[in-house]
Amino acid sequence: MSSHMQPLRRLMLSALAGITVFSVANPVLGQSAWPTKPVKIIVPFAAGGTTDILARAVAPELSRAFGQSFIVENRGGAGGNLGADIVAKSPADGYTLLMGTVGTQSINKSLYSRMPFDPQKDFAPITLVAGVPNVMVMNTEKAKAMGINTVLDFIAYAKAHPGQLNMASSGNGTSIHLAGELFKTQTGIFMTHIPYTGSGPAMMGMLSGVVDVMFDNLPSSMAQIKGGKLKAFAVTSSQRSAALPDTPTVEEAGKLKGFEASSWFGLLAPAGTPADVVLRLQQETAKALKTPVMMEKLLAQGAIPSGNTPQEFAAVIDAEIKKWAPVVKASGAKVD
């Protein structure tokens, strides 16, 4: 496993162990009157992608825990910046939350020349919900027609047909986009980038054959892979995914040493949200992620549930901003 992923994976795998002790040690947290009305979770991408899937998995659990509706609202655009900015500028009262991503909270800071918000100063991290590998996929029929069966086949085809291939993403600056840019950089191939407003719409482009390849978050591609509509060539993590054990890593399949581009998703509130509200949200989210049903559901889709503390999540965001800055620079990707 690459060194920069080790702390993230350790946090994801070990955070749950400390949650119960923490909640027992803080009985006073139940004193806040919040919530007295429905809570909104903004998903900064269109419906159908992994951000949306995770938000809709967590929302009913939080509704049950707090006795109030947690409503998921999709506000896609600008690589997630549009929806994230809505939350950054919302009242810090615990009633508007963000399902943030590695894109909105870490990558976009390096990718966009102008950011409408500061991903660290304008948010109160609540908890990392899950980490997921990305997966390199093609429309099965299209791959067959083009004679592409492996990552090496894909690279050879791209080199033999310069400028003819395109890659879909869930938006500029998303991990799906950057995984593709990293692949282009390490292989020396060129593909036209086609950004969508989320994995859901990008998937429609894949299934209809409009686009050639996508480095999608594994959960949003899993059903189509299992159904045979998409061919999975490789996962972008440093190790194989338990959800697709027979699928190699990009590093293995493409002979690309050190290739690694995983994604993560977490809940955040506007900066200044009361600490007891943040902690109660973290504890109930962690409790939900720890249930056998939820763990089985997420692991089956290739997601590794977390539930870490606000402080640990803040450390993940900080480390990932530092990790992705040189990747964005090396890729030459920039959005004005």
C-alpha cells in the first residue's frame, strides 16, 4: 500500500473502535435541543453517483436516531463546488450539511484558479463516512468491438489512435477526473475529458456508448459491472478490492508503478456549527456505519466504512490537500 494511503486506511479501519468509548464518556451531549426541524444533506453532484448513494444510505439512519427528517438534496455543478458553496454560506445551525468528497474538500483547491469557499476554514468536519477505490471501466460491447480486453490493450489502442478516445468524469476536479489525468500522465496517452454533473449522468453516457472510458467510484459502477454492461479493467487503489477480488490494480494490470487514486466521502457542516451538534452527528453516523447491515451493504459495493472523529477527519482533509496538489500540477489540469 502506498505511504500516503496508509494513514487514511488506518483511520478508516481503526476509527470505529474508539467511537463507543467516546460516546459513553460524553453523556452531556444529549442536552442540546437540536434538531427541532428537518435537516438537509446537500449532495454536490447529480443523483446516482457514490456521493448520492452514501448520503441516501446515511440519511434514514440519522432520521431514526434524531427523530427528524434528514433530506438529501442534489445540487450538482462546478466539480462539486456549487453544492459545497451553498453549505459553506448556510447558517451554522446544524440544519444544512454537506456530503463532501476528496474533490470538494481537497483536490479542487489546487485545480480551480478561483474557489468560492475555503475547504478548511469554511467547514466543520463531522466524520469520514467511507473510502472507496475507483475502477477503470468501459462499455462491455464497445470494448469488445475495439478489441480491448486489458489495461495494456487500452494503452496500446490509445497510442495507435491518438486523440480518438475520450474519458467521462463526474465533474472537473473530482477523483474520477484526476484518476484519469494521472493515468494519462503515467501512460503518455491523450484522451479528451468530458465532465458531467455527477457519476449518474456520466454512467448514462457510458452505457449509451457516447464516452469510452471512466475511472468511476466503485459503488456507482458496481451494479453495471455485475450486470455485465460494464467491463472492469482495474481498480485504482494500491491493493485489490474485496468487492472485486479478481480485478487487478492499475499498477498490476498496466505495469504503472505507484499508481494510486482513491476517493473518500464525508459529512461536514458550516464552520461555527455548535460543537455538541457536530459530535452528536458524528456519533450517530459512526453508530449507523458500525451496524452489520450497513457494513455489509457498503463493503459489498466496495466502500470501506469509517466514522472517525471530527479531528481525525480534519487531519485526513489536510493530508489529502497536500497529496493532490503535486498530482494536479503534474497533470496540467486547471479550471478557470
